[in-house]
Amino acid sequence: MRDCVVVPMPSKTTSPHTYCLSPQGLKPLLFSKLTYGLKPVHFNDSNAIALGRSGRLACRSCPRRVTLKGRMLSPLATGISAGLGVVAGAGLAAGGYAYAAMWPGSQLFGSTLIAPARPGELALTFDDGPNPVWTPRLLELLARHGLRATFFMVGSRAQAEPALVRSVAAAGHLIGSHSWSHLNLALAASSRIAEELVRTSQTLEQITGAPVRYFRPPFGARRPAVLRAARRLGMAPVLWNAMTSDWREPSADRIAARLMRSIDRLERRRRAANIVLHDGSHLDSTANRAPSVAAAGQLIARYQASHRFVTVDAWG
């Protein structure tokens, strides 16, 4: 008897792949309408797999027919199968690593703070600042509404704008680390990871006089060494569950509408929303963030009367 497993993909709109665990390796069996999730099944010898409406996998026997041509080709077929098994296994491993390293909801490389089961709570978080043009306008918006937000700052940007960093802290907002140079830390050497995090924490602490307790990895990219380095410095890694491409979207209305759909969906699932917007850019210190600031204003107008805005330290 061989084992067959359904391997889940990151999106529920993507059909999982099923692999036969055989002596030759992982053999992919492709079919559609599979239930999302991990579902082990068993089948004998070379049976065909059929999928019924119930979502269960059923086995159908295929009688084996042996011919002289088949006997002659069997070593070649075995070699091809083994090669395909290695390729499939490598592809599966690469896909699994990418999911664990980049998918914001993944906890495979270690636990991260996202959002608790507290419907009605929203955390506005802003990445890649401070921005000398748009961060002050964002501070004015938040002050008008009496709200506090979380700012994950790039260390090199903070070093260039110490007075602005102090203004963010003086207004009662939470400041976290977003690394020194916005490097993809999942691909960096351990020594570089430590350098990026230590330098940023030291710079922010020297400017504000307060310890840095939260860290958001650039691009959400992490591996176990990244999470360990953050925790050694006393920082909790933070991801998100509501984001859109506001850094390249020129329409504040579209940014806000997409985030509202995410927030409302999380509400139905009885979850709080950890919202990412950008007040800065790691590529341009004065990037135009007017759409992002305006979208933040729309979110505040929509939810302030019915929801509680918090900073991420309210969650752990």
C-alpha cells in the first residue's frame, strides 16, 4: 500500500496538489475540486484515483497488463518517474519554504503577532517612514481624531529625521523597528540580520529614550534566524492580516475600499484587523504618500464610531 497526501496551497482559490509517496519519490496526481486542507488517503498498487461529489477520494482498481514492449520500457519509465519525483519533491519544498517565509499568516517558522479574536478592534500601522512630507500630515490626521497608531520605522530613515521620530513618540504613538535598510532578511546572513536589527533598535532608542519592543520584517520575509534575532533584542515579531498595494496605488478610494473589504471579512470571522499602510518608502525618502494618508482618513471616518482603534501592544 502506498500513501497519497493532499498538499494545501496558500490560497483557497488554488487547488491543492496530491502526491503519491512511492519508492520512486513524490509522484504528482493532478485533479480538480479538492477540498482545501490536508487529507491523507491510501490506495493499492497502481489504482486510479477518482473524486466524488462528497469530496472524498475513492480508489478504482486498474488491472495490470504486461507486454514485451512494456517490459522493455519499464526501466526507462522507472528512471523517469524517479527524476520526476525528485523534481516534484524539490518544487514542493521550495513552495513550502516560500509560504513559511513570506505568507503573513504562516506560523511555520515561529509564532508572530498578527491579530487576536477581538472583533471590533483595529490597529492602524504605518511602514517605511518616517517621511518628512507625509508623516507630519498623518500625525495631524490622527491628532484630529484622538487616535494612536503604530509606526514601523526604517532605521536609516529615522536617523535622517530624528526630530520627526521624537514628534511621533511625543504624540503617544507606538514606534517599532522595520530594519535598517528594508532588506529581505529571509535571504540575509545571520550576521547581517543582527546588524540590521541592532543598529535600528539602538538608533530608535537613542532618539526616543524608550526601548523598541516590536519588529515588523520588511516584506514580511523571515526565517527562524530572523525571529530569533528579534526576540534576543526583546522585540515581538509583528505581521498583518489586512493590506493592499497602497505604495503604488494612486487612488485613495481604491485603497480604502480594498481594506474595508478585508476588515469586514475579518469581522465576520470574529478577528481584529491589523492594517498596513505606508507613510514612507525604502526607495524614496520623500515618496508621495497622499493616497495612503487619505485612505487612512476614510478608514477612520468609516469605523471610528463603531470600532476601537488600538496600537499593537494592546495585543501582546
